[in-house]
Amino acid sequence: MKYPTLIIIAFLMGMYSSAQDVNTLIKLVKNKLDNINRYQATGTMKTSIAYLKIPIAKVNIQYRKPNELTIKSNNGVTFVPKGVDAISLQNIFSSEFTAIDGGTEKIKQKVLRVVRLLPTSQQSNIVLSTVYINPSDLVVEKSSTTTKDEGTYEMEMQYGKYIQLGLPDKVTFTFNAKDYKIPKGLTLDFDNASSKNQKIDKTMLNKGKAEIVFQQYTIN
Amino acid sequence: MSMLKLLEIELYKISKRPRTYISFAAISAIVLIFQFAFKADGENYMNLMLQGINDSFQLDKQHAMNGYFMCYIILNTLLVQVPILVALVAGDAISGEANMGTLRLILTKPVSRTEILVAKFLASIVYTIMLLIWMAFFSLMLSLWIFGSGDMLVFRVAGEVSQIMQIAQDDIVWRYFAAFGYAAVALTVIAALAIFLSLFAENSIGPIITTVCIVLVFTIVSNMNIPIIDQHVKPYLFTSYLVGWKGFFYIATTQDGIPIKGSIEDLKSIQSSLMILIGHIGALILLSIYIFKRKDILS
């Protein structure tokens, strides 16, 4: 009778300490990001989705605490995916949440801590976020967020010289998009040989990707 | 008499006809109405073209609605109607003279019938080019002045795929030059057809209306999407190639879907369309010369 009780106590203590670890880890990551009040960055954005044939855009990214992020292009016409403001990780950590330990996962030769964040407020647009934290550098390497309005999006971060501040050099943002279809009568197209052969991978119509490469940060 | 002198005379005749200026006035009016409508409520048009995109992307529509985009929209609509304006002058070339009773008089001059017909044809080409320059000025220059410049969006349905292509600002102007050049060849086919038909009439209304009817019927058939017509009818209609100018705006892309600056998706298709149109011009003019040389001139 003694042993099962001890096992249960040890298990509960383990759970408690694990949860505490996760909360501490999140707090450390959040504190690191909180040091930045605002930043301006120049960079490039490559948006890929089956129906868009657009060049790599030169963009200006502006962030202001707590979660205000805008992406604007120099040439005016830029397709900015909705929900892309989530690339500021402060957005995920800006509301109150409950952190759940998801264990560890090895991604690209790195052992990352998986943490699931459940917002406590019912008003929050975020339903669930899963963040993959590099515990040694205290940065989020990957995240997956399900929102009420913009569906699910995923992010992968690559860090370089701004790793001490928790700011990435490159973010790959994967998002859900609606199919695009316009009636042929509206465009009066020239039916050349190549257009007749154009087929599309329909699975690619609803999945988009934006790769943002940050070239220069001006912080605070 | 030199060919240049003959051409000068024909151009003088064209410039003295009031109907010549109807075309310039019509183009100015249509373009100005378009520009006014888009300035007042262009966002609704943009929303229509971007339906579905608006839910997934943020886009500054005001920047997208620039002069280059406007010119493309205007040409899309106008180049369907311009053949009518070309027919208005070219259809009058021989039949107008027959109607006024001056054809016999001209043929008494020491110039061959071939030279007279070629001079009339060249005069029609000059008129067509002037019309296109006028259109370019109004639809491109004026639109750039009103709406500003920027990257250009091209909406397209290719096969079963709807696409939006974006052409960088510094990669657009040469495409318009090429497109207007192509349009000049396409409209010359109409001029050649109208001159050919004008050989058989003694007043200009007949050839003008016949040319317009042929263009309208062929255009309707060219825009039908029925497999049997696609394969067996469309390739033989010159109207299927009139919109070939758009090919200059279909930019080639990399495997990742990134547009390649200075490229054209299917240059061979444009070249073959151009050759077909030039073939039509050659055939119609040679046939016209053949008939005109053997024709009894009774008026």
C-alpha cells in the first residue's frame, strides 16, 4: 500500500514540476520578447500560392508593443496574407493563457520543448497555439496557431545575429486560403497553346506560404 | 507619279472626310468615360476581380488601380470595337470613289491599278496607326497622369485555372509597345478585309456593314468555349488571333511562381498568331489586286 501511494505522489510532483518548468520557460521567452518596445525592419517577402504569380516584394515591417505589426511594400502592390501579423510572437504571448507541457520533439537536429498555450479569455481570436521552444537560446523555433477568424497557420523561424533579442532572420508563414476563380467572360483571354495545357494541383489552391527575410532591424 | 505622292493624295482624302474624325472622337469619349467611371467607383470592379482573394490577403487596391492597369482594361474593351472604326474608313476606299464617280477618273491617270490599290491600303494602315497612337495617348498616358503608376496586375483564366500575375513597373512599357505593334497588325487585317469588300460595292455602307458583321460573328464564335469549335473552327477565324496582344502581358514564371522580368510565357504562340494575321493581310491584298485589275469599272 505504501509503494503505490509514493508512486502517485512522485508522479504528481513530477507533473507539477514539469508544469512549473514550462511556465518558467514561457516566462523567460516572453521576458526576452518584452524587452522590445518597437522595431522597424526592412526585408523581402515571397508569397507562394498556386493562383498568384507575383514577384518577391521589398517590404517594410513595423512592430509596436504589445501586438501591432504592419507589413507594407515600397512599390504599393503587395499581397499580404491575412494573419501574417502573427509573425510577431508577442501576439501569441500578449493574452493570458494556460501552458500545457507537450514534451520534447527533435526538429532539424535540435531538441525543442513543445508547449501548448490555451488562452483563458473567451474573447481571444486564438483558439490554440503550439510553440516549439529552443530551451538553450530561449527562442521559439516553430509554432502552429489555430484562430477563430483566419484558420490555422504555421510558422518556422530561423535565427541569426538578433537571436539574443528573440528576433528571427527569416520566418516561413504557412496559411490557409480560399480558392480563386473568376469567370472567363470577365477577362476575354487570349487562348494560346500554353494556357490550354495549364493544369493545377488542386491541393495547392488552399495552402499558401509567405517567406519573410529580415535584412535590417532598427530596434526601440 | 511616285507611290509616296499617291499615298499623300490618299491621306489627304482621308483627312478631308468628316467620318475620319468620328473614330478619334469615339475613342476619346469611350476612354474618358472609362477613366471617370474607374476614378469614381473602380474599387467595386477591383473587388469583383479579387473575390475570394479579399478573404485571404490584404491588398492596397488604390495602388493596384494604376494607369498601367487602367490601360489594360481599356484596351481589353476597346480593341474589340476599334475594328468597326477601321472599317469605317477602309471600307470607303474604293466604294467611296465609285459612289462619287471618281474611280474612272483616277484610273485614267498614268498609274497602275495595283499602285492605286496599294496606296489606298497603305493610307488605311497609316490611319489605323494614327488611331492606335491616339488610343495609346488617351488610354496609357492620360491614365498614368490620372491614376499614377505602379506594378500592374493581370487577371487571367488559363485553361481551368484563374490566375493573378503581377508585372513590375519597370517591365511594363515595352510590353505596351509590343502590344500596340501587334494591334496595328491585327487591325490591318480588318482594313484589308474592308478594302477587299469595298471592291464589290458602289457605296461605302455595304462594305462597312459587311466587315463589321463578319468581325462580330467571328468574334462571338471565337469566344465560345465548345470543344468542337475550339478544335475545328477557331483556328481558322482571324478574330481568334486579334486578342493575341494580351500574350505580351502573360509573363513567364519560375518553378516557384515568381515572374521572370522581361519574359513572355509563350512567345511562339504570339509569333504564330502574328504570322497568321500577316498571311491574312497578304492573301486579302493579293486577292484584291487580282480582282481590281480585272474589274470592269462602270462608275
